[in-house]
Amino acid sequence: MPESAPHRRPLPLIGMAQGGRSRRTCELRCGDACFHPAPNTSDNLYFGDIFAKALSRRSVLGAVAVGAGAGALGMGAPALADPDRGPGRPKPAPRPTFRSVLPNNDDKVTVPGGYDHHVIVRWGDAVLPDAPGFDVENQTAEAQSKQFGYNCDYVGFHQIDGDRGLLWVNHEYTNENIMFRGYTNGDEADVEHIRVAIQAHGGSIVELEREGRTGKWVLAGGERRYNRRVTGNSPTVLTGPVAGHDLVKTAEDPTGREVRGILNNCAGGMTPWGTFLTAEENFNQYFVGGDGVPEADKPALARYGIPTSGNTYGGRRFDRAEERFDLARHPQEANRFGWIVEVNPFDPGFTPAKRTMLGRFKHEGATIQVAADGRIAAYMGDDERFDYIYKFVSAKKYREGDTDHNLTLLDTGTLYVARLTGNSPEEEIDGTGALPADGEFDGYGDWIALATDTESFVDGFSVAEVLVHTRLAADAVGATKMDRPEDVEPSPVTGKVYVALTNNTAREPGQADEANPRAANKHGHVLEIVEHGGDAAAEAFSWAVPLVCGDPEDEDTYYAGYDKSKVMPISSPDNVAFDKDGNLWISTDGQPGTMGINDALHVMPVEGRFRGELKTFATVPVDAEACGPLITEDNKTVFLAPQHPGENGTFEAPTSVWPDGDFPRPSVVCIWHKGGQDVGR
């Protein structure tokens, strides 16, 4: 079938949540966030309310404009990732030429013709040398602490040399219904099952080796001295301004500096100095007893989605295994989660560090770009309906090769939140997704400073309060409410920054704005940011929306102006990545619910005349989400992590048997071209 007529195979949307995920996934991953009122009840203005006021500010950002139309928004003068490069438009990336994988509902990973794939590591595989063999019928917490964890999400990879590398994988959450035979939820849950689940969180480091000269990577043999498990119970430390503050002190840790475990780690990032950043996202769902905390603490808990009234002891009951998850007994414990955590894979003795200067919210990830003066910027999204996009800029400069110094960069600097303004009249943004008269959703914006490590810029908030209650601080300064900001990634070629906005079915027509132009936005969109002067440390930027997702045949979709008869469908963009040529890779989370097709990994050029030509590179098994992804620096391998295959089944009645044909196991795969070509060809 020609790609000009993409195949559709809609399915009945039975049991699906408003945003496209299955109801089971919503329950386990984010505590049914979409079935409750959005935690952001602030009265922050929408674009339609501030358009007239914003026009008076445009002279401030005049230096961003270089001409009319898209050029006026900096689109013709892209930011440069390398400050040593001169100005000028980069050469467009080579166009992906593979033939798209067609939409399907198959219980397997499907890749294009000419490609192959390999399952590298599965839930339960040995990570530490003394890990026992995986026995799904007889799981123990001790065994799981040494085995590959559950629900792999973010994937990071550092090549040690040409044929060896270290793979970091997040373990976001657990689905006990398909992990254990006869699992019972709530008060009747088996305590050992809960202990296993806590150990199945966190992350794994596994050493890989290349098979021959191909793009295939396998678990390394030999000593594998870098292999490591970080779990929901592993020692971590708080660093930065919040460390030692009363807001994070507990009976177990009266110093406020040592935390057990990392939880609900979703996306992440890699630093220039060789560490991994892993992001704690929906931590709220692990805590009960919010009705028993002091009244003064309840507004902050509610802003993070923790129930504070009625019976808050239903659902997942981690407190049955560890009482620290009961806020009525330990009201500050929740403040110790929701951070960006730095892990040094090259130092097995390094204690994972929760970098409090980057703020506390439902972090999707954190990705790094070096600014023109050598400081570093970390971009972050807060994955909730109507929440915000953030940036941190370090006070100190990156020093190549000085790991000890670079490990301090994330502890001092400035935390910002984004405010975006459209350049079209209010009446042209009506919530239907129709383009305004200038032919593009675009505008400009600024980064609002919230705090440095020594000074708060938010009235009524100390530095520690800004960082612990970052959502409330951002509410107070009028940040722009977005449609679930998830992964935020700068292009290694142009320096432009791309934000995956997954969806927001709660946005009403009167709440649509130019950066979130569609009401009841079940398919999501992608935002493109160009920093002022191409500098990641800038406090002003321009922006555009190159992709409004959905069925290309629908009028409310937009593929950067490209011919929509020649593109593939996409819904619910979640994680994004780049190849070395600057093509944007987009993985999805929700296509089964919004389109009746399996989730997938797509690729789209964002420069040149093929900008917007979206193709489907891979699809994942039944009920699975396409996570990762990562393209190696040599462009020979794509790492992809199919998360929660068979999510809607049970142990006794699975809906997926991927990857081994018996029961579902979240896993990481690598994909490569059998002819040795770069991926995408």
C-alpha cells in the first residue's frame, strides 16, 4: 500500500481513559490523574486574556525577529548547540528513506524492511553477579533487588569504546496484576508482593557489547563491573538548597539529607560529563494518609495530586510494607520525592543524588545543553494537564574532563518557568486547531526566574519553598498552562528545543491558546523553541508548533505544512530524541486509545523541504507504550523500550505474551539496519 494512503484500522475504544491510555495504565502509572480535577487551580491567564498586554512587550524581544512570518520567530536563525560554530542555517538533515511500518495491533515489535531487532534485557534478568534466575512463580524482594526491574522507560547509553557501553534504564512503575499470580489490591495485598514491587522500581545499569561490527548490542560477558541496581529502597542523598531543610526532615532521617529510594522514574537525560539524569514523576500515587497531615500542609499536597480529604487509604498500599508511605505518620516523606536524580555509571560507589535546585514536580525528564558562555541549561517538563515547562541554568561553567567539578553544576544556579505568548489575534485561535491567518501557530516567550540557590524571586516563598513547592511558585508568577509537557530535548544540530505535549482532553474551547491551539486535545502536539541569540542561557525565546498530532485526514492536524497525504498518523507524543543528523524521533503513549492502533516510534525531519514528513519506524506489542528512545552517536542503533506489554490483562489471563511467548515482560530492544547503513535509511 503506498505511503500516500496510510493504512488505518480503528478499534472500539473500550475501557480507555480520556487521554488515550487504558484505564489500567492510568490507575497504576499516575493514580488516575485524568479522572480527577487538574491539580492546577490557579487563575493564570490564557493567551486570549493577555494578547493585548503582550503586544507592548514585543519591542523587548525585537532582537529575536529576523524577518516576516516564520523568520520573525527565529525560525530562519536556529540556535546553535555548539557555541564555537558560526551563524547560519545548518544543512538539512538527510531525509529518512525507509518505508513506514503500517499501523497494526500485532503482539510484537515490528520494524521496517531491511531492519532487524534483538531483545537485550527483560524484567527479571540478572543484573548483579549473585542474582538468582528469574522465577515468576516465586518472586522475592531480595531477588528483585538484583534483577532487571519492571516497566522500563527512559534509556540512556554511554559508549565506553567502540564495542562496549553502559545502558541505563528507568523502571517507572509496577503492575502487580500481571506480575503475580492471584494478586489482590488494597488492604488484602500480599506484603511480599509489595516489597517486590518497591524493589522493581528505580533503574538498572547493564554493560553491553556490540556483536561484530553491526548495530546489534547484547549483554556483555565477563566481569561486568559497572552493572548496578538502584531501587525504591536504595540509599540516595539530597543536595542543593533543600538538603537539610525542615521540609524534608523525617523521623527516619532527622538530618533531611538521606532518602531511601527513587520512585516512578519516567524519562531522563545524559550530561556532557558522563552521568545520567533520571526523573521522578508520579510519586504522589504511592502515598496515603493525606487526610491526616497538618492543615497547613494540605494545599501543597493537593497541588501535587495527593488526596487530603475523605478516606485516602484505597488503591496501592505501599504503606503496608513500609509505614513511611503513610503521610499521617510521616507528613514530610512526600517532599523527598519528585526530583531529578543524578547517577554516575562509571563510579559504582556513587550515591544517587537528588538535585533539589532543579525543582520538585512531576518530572518527565531533564536534558542538557551547554550555553554560549560554558554554563549548562537543563530543560524539563511537568507531566500534568495545565502544568509548565521549566529550565535550570547553572551558576558555574562546565569543564571538560573535570568530573568532580561538573558533579556540582546542578546544585547552584537559577530555576526558570516558561511564559509563552502568541502573535495572532484572539479570535483566530478558536480551539478547533484551524491555523491563524499567518499560517502557523507561533509566538515568543520568556523564562521567568523563580529562584537562585541563594535568593527567591517569588513573593512569600523562601528558596527552599520555591524548590519543594515549585508548582505553587510557578502558579504565583503566571506561567503558561500547557497540555501535559513531557520530554523536552534540544537538537544536537540546531540547538532548537522540542517539547512533547502529550494531550489534554480537559482543555475547553475558551481555554485554547496559540501554544495549545486545540480544545479537548486528545492527540497532543509538539512545540519548538528557539532561544534568543541561540543561547541556552537566554531569558527570551521564540516558538512555533511544527506538529499537531492525529489522523492526517482530519482538518485539525498539522505537519509543519507538509503534504498530509504523504505522512503517517501519530497520537500522544511522549518521548523525543534526535539522530546525529537532527531528525526528530517521537515515541507515543496512547495510540491504542485514541486511534485503535499500537503505540509506535516515528521520525520526522524538522529542517529543509521535507520538514514535517513523518514516518513510522517501529510499532510495539499489544497494550505496550513505546519508551526510550535513543539513537546511538554513530547512528547505527535505535534503543527502544516497550513498556507495560499486556497492561490490560492479568497474570492468569494475559493480553500479551511478548517477548517470549509465555507472559509479558517489559524489555529493551535494539534495532539496526541489516545492511550496515545508518538507521533511518
